[in-house]
Amino acid sequence: MTDRVLAVDIGNSSVSVGLFGKGGELRTLRIDTRPIRERAFYEAALREFIGGDRPAGAVLSSVVPSLDGVFGDVTADLTGSRPVVVSHAVDTGLVFDVAEPEGIGADRIANAVAACSTIGGDVVVVDLGSATTFTVVAGGCRLLGGVIMPGIGMMCVALERQTGKLPLVRPAAPAGPLGKDTKSSIISGVVYGTAGAVDRVLDELSAVLGDFTAVITGGNAALVDALLRREHLHVPELTLTGLRIIFERNRGPGR
């Protein structure tokens, strides 16, 4: 395994930063994606996070194009080389059995790589972030496609923006299925509703695919973890793990 690797996943809600050590140990940092800040802010935050030793390199995935250049430049300065930028065109080890591989988000590619490498067999990764995405990976590391629906936070924003009186609430764990006021009713609706939708989609995929391992990850996964009726794994840092594996494939020893 390559010495220290910096992994950066730029999502619509947060920037997840991981620093992998020599033995595979992982430290993480979260930065809110918005408001978008000046380069100096991100460079200072990452320098403090990394500490004195320069990482061997960096790997970057992003679904926020306006931040690609900033983090590309910052990680290059911090590591001494341009980062590996994840897309379907780099060496991922995946077979893209989809109509438009260029349309698969870099975070979903990283999730698929991690699922294939660390779990194996047929896997459905459910990433509960700004959107809730399902990524289907078959044996042989074939990415077959997936499902996309609004995320929990997105539902909260839509309810506030598209109604006259409903307040904006932040995603949180519900006290139970029955809300006792407007805010708790919204929380119950979006969280239990998402858990039910995840279970239903996984059931529908089972009818098409047969048996598979379900894995949940992402910033809102903890909110639905105990509410899902279907057996599953909860792997919080799956995306960052996939990024490290992609780095090793493209910049590891002998590259």
C-alpha cells in the first residue's frame, strides 16, 4: 500500500476528506460545501488536517464542478503532484454495463469500486446524501446501473420552498413515526418515508437481480440504519475507501 494518501470527495452538501495512513488507518474531515469559499480557506483547512508529513498523492471525486479547480490545485500543492481525478475513464477495475458511463457520478464510481473490492459478489450500494442513490454492482465488478431519488435534506428544502407555511427543518433522527408538531411531523415523514422507499427499491431490485448484499453509506445513512427492515451493512466511509483503491490502481507502487 502506498504511504499516506489524501482522498477528497466533493458532494453537494459537504466535502469529505480522508487521510489514509501507512497501515490503512483513516482520519476524516468534513467541510460544508456551501457557502463556497476562497482557495485560501480550503488550503488552510487541509494543511492543518494533514499536519507536517506530505502525503504521497491525492485522489479527487466531485459532483460540484465549480470546486474542481480549487481542490485540484490545493491538493497538488499539498502533495507535489496532480491528483487522480475519478471518472469512468481512469483505471477503476469496473466494467461499465450502462448506456452512458460518462454520466455516472464519481462518488458512485468510488462506491462501486469499494463494494467490489471489499465486499465482493453482487452488491447494491445505497448512498444517502444530497440525493439517495442506488448503485448496482454484479460479480466481476460490473456496474449495472442504479436508481436515484431525492435525499432527505432535499425533501426538507422542497417542502419549505414549495409551500406557504411549512418551515425549513434540518435532517435529524425522528422521535417516532407520529409527529407531535409540524417540525417533528416533517422529520418523521422524510426519514421514515426514505427508509420505506429504500426497502421498497431493494425489494424491487431483488426481483430483478436475485440475492445481493445491501450496503448503506452517506451522511444520512445513520438516520435510517435502524429503521430499515431489510438486512444490510452500514459502511460510513465507503466512498473514501473506494477513492483510496482507485488511487492505488492509478498511482500505486510501480506506476
